[in-house]
Amino acid sequence: MTTQHPDFSGGTGLHSPLKARMAPTGSHSEATGLKKEARSPDSTPIVDLVDRCEASVCGVVRSVTVRPRAKVPALVAEIDDGSKALNLIFLGRHRIGGVVPGTYLSAHGRVTYQNGTPAIFNPAYEIRPDRGL
């Protein structure tokens, strides 16, 4: 029995789909734009956050989910400022008006890391329609 190996030298086989997946996308330019917008004097880039310190961040909500936590719901809003993602965790909430994917907001609270991802529990937040500009 003969085993066929993917052809990485031509335009056929796995090379073309792999090449397409590795090509830069619009998300890189979007991240660059977010980095510029999130650079306000009162916020810290998410990538520079220090565990157990208070911080203010700005970013775009990427996703909103509800997670059950020991009989208490938790609304988790993942925000991104172009440098890294951060979870805003609102205990006891099923939804928050205006906090939906695509919303630009600022948040303040004490940072903690969960499995390498920074998080702020029950942050003070402000929806910013001006995207920080």
C-alpha cells in the first residue's frame, strides 16, 4: 500500500489551503487600529496588565456569554484592545444592556489571571460611543 503525501511544491494538495489560512487578514489592520484607539491617557494596554493591580482598559467587546458558576450566573464579556483579550466577568448577571459584540467600552477594576487570560470581576464600566477618539 502506498501513502500519498501532500504536495507542498505546487499549487495543489494542502499547500493552497494552508497558504490561504496563513495569509494576513483584515484582523491585523483592525488590531492596529484598536491599539491606536485604546491608547488613552487613562487606560493601560491589556498586554501590560499586572496581576492583582487595579487598572483601566479600553476595548471592543468581541463576545458575550453567560456561564453558570456555583448556582450564580456570570456574564462574561471578552474585550480586545488590539494587544490582547481580557474577560470582564459580571457575577449574578444574565445580560447587561448595551454590552454586546462590537460595543466599545472602558472598564476599571482589579486584574486577576485565569489560565493565562486577564480578567476583571464586576468592573466599573462605561460604554464609549466615540470609540475613544
